[in-house]
Amino acid sequence: MTAAKKQLAPRDNGAPDHMKMLHPAMEKNYGKWKRHDKIRPGVLKYTAESGDAIFVVRAGSPRTLSVNKIRQICDIADRFCEGHVRFTTRNNLELVVTDEKDVDPLINEITSVLGFPIGGTGHSISNMLHTQGWMHCNLPGTDAAGAVKALMDVLHEEFTREDLPHRVKLSTSCCQINCGGQADIAINLQHHHPPKIDHGTVQQCELPKVVGICPAAAIRPMNVDGKSSLEVVEEKCMYCGACHGQCPSMEIRDPDTDSLAIWVGGKSASTRGGPSFMKLAAFGLPNNPPRWPEVADAVRRILDAYRNGAREYERIGEWIERVGWKNFFEETGFEFTKYHIDSYRFARTTFNTSSHVRL
Ligand code: SF4
Ligand code: SF4
């Protein structure tokens, strides 16, 4: 090895090597798992070709955790799981034990010390994914974390039992940029007006970037009172709010008119029908903290109709495609309007065309 190579700094970007973080039993049997069994809601058993078995206990977490709560999780992981803990993409906490006798004491610790419910496996709702919201983002039109808390208070029994036709993934996004991604049921905040431009402060933004970020090419430069500024071609604007993320002087949020919409039928998995985009089910629901009762009622209606009408192993989008959207609207009681028809004329060929591939 040359002297120059020895001086290189350790790699400090990109995904870390996950093999170093696996529970020893998982590392030993990596890629050699023979089967998995659902023991009961929230507990999975994985059996390896070697005969080794691990038991995975899954619990719902609130995603945003205090240092104290993280210390409690680590303490439980040290005592039961050889110091290993992991989170799923939907913020479920997963703890792994190798002896079935440890499952019940572990569940007792999780429920009594952490206060987390056990579940989220099999034919249940997932722990609800929510976006960063006010914690990290400058765009939110609602409190995604608060809406999740209110909804899971209403729906948590769907998390702890497995009696739905198939898995239902839920997400909440606090704007139409939709960091929450595709989900079987997604709650998104919608704006209803083009951004209002503050011509006195907009120069602090990089104006070409603001023009360039608009997916509808609705923003163009203009001169206002001798100063560089911008204008929005309102006919083209679809109120997405991307420009507000680039420039705070493009104010898109409006507490009087912002409302919540529910989208259904999205999924990223390649199973059966392949990945699919969500479609609009209901809109204009009031942004009504702290409990968002209108949104909770709408989600409950979708879940009830799905439970009654879907065949086993049909995801929500697959159920709707089979019975037809007309029946979906009749079963859920949502009103079908002209706004449910995608007639937007300014879409460019560079729009995303799949939930997997970003073009
Ligand atoms: S959904 Fe929108 S407002 Fe919420 S975190 Fe993502 S970009 Fe920010
Ligand atoms: S809200 Fe979206 S579509 Fe409208 S001007 Fe801003 S970036 Fe363009």
C-alpha cells in the first residue's frame, strides 16, 4: 500500500455496512433462511437452513423519540437482544431473541416500560409513516406527526390484530410533495391557490433555481419596480408548493383554504399487479387539529369497505381495480366529482412515471 493511500480518510458518506450491525444469529444465517411463520400478531419466527431460529417482536413507535426513550430501548436491547435493535421503514421497532422463552418477558418490557403496542405484522395496518413536518421541513401545511398520533389512537386495534384481507400501509404527508410516498391509504395536505410572491424579499432567493424547480414551468422572471422578481402563470400552477421549498418568499400556505385529501391504492411492492400510484379518493377535509376527526372517519370508512369487500391477499388498490371505482365510491360514500378525473394538460414527459423509477 502506498503512503498516499494510507493517508486517505475513512469513508464517511453513503450507507454504512449493515453486516456489522446485524444480530449475531442473523449474521450467521444471512441469506440462508428457510421459512418464516407468524406466531401471533407482532411476533414472527424465522427458521434457517442450519436449524437456528430467531423470534422477531415488532412494536409500533411514535417515530419522534426522546433521548430518554432511546436509552430505555437500548437498555431492553442490551438485556434481551445482545445489544441489537432495528427499525423498519415504517418506524416499527423490531427486537430479536433466539430463545422463545424470552418472547413474553420481552413483550412485557416493551408494553410496560416503553408503552408501545405489539403488532404490525401480517394482515394488519402498518405503523403509520409520516413526514418530517415542522421538525425539519420549511413547507408543512399541517402537523403530520400530530395527525398520525390522532389517527393511530383511533386505529391502533387494527395494528394489534390481523383480520384485514391483506396488509394496509398508511402514510401522512404535510404537503403534496408527499415525502410519505406511496401507500394503500395516504393522507396529504393540499393547497388551493398559487403562491403569493413577496416582491420585496424574493431577491434573496436564487431566482433561476426557483424558476427551474417548478414542475409545471409556471414561474417566469419579471421586473417589479425596477427590481428582479418572479411571476406565476396561474393557469399552469398546480399548487404543489415546490417553489416555496426553494424560496420562502413564494408563500403557498393558507390556513383558511388548505385542506386534507385522502389517496388510495398506492404500493411499491412488485407483488402481483406491480407497483402502483395512489389515486384521489376524498378531498377538502378540514385541517382540524388536534384530533382530525373528519380524516379519521374517512380512513375508517375505507378500511371498513375494504374489510367487507376485498378477497384475501388483495391490497386496497387491487380490490378497487377488481370491483371498479364506481363501487368504491358507493361503498365508502365519498362523493365523485370532476376533480377526481386527471385532466391536467401541462404535464411534461419528465414527470415520474412509476413509483420505482424517478426519471
Ligand atoms: S411532505 Fe412536504 S411539508 Fe412535509 S416534510 Fe415532506 S416536503 Fe416537507
Ligand atoms: S406551486 Fe408548484 S406549480 Fe405552482 S408555481 Fe410553485 S412550483 Fe410551480
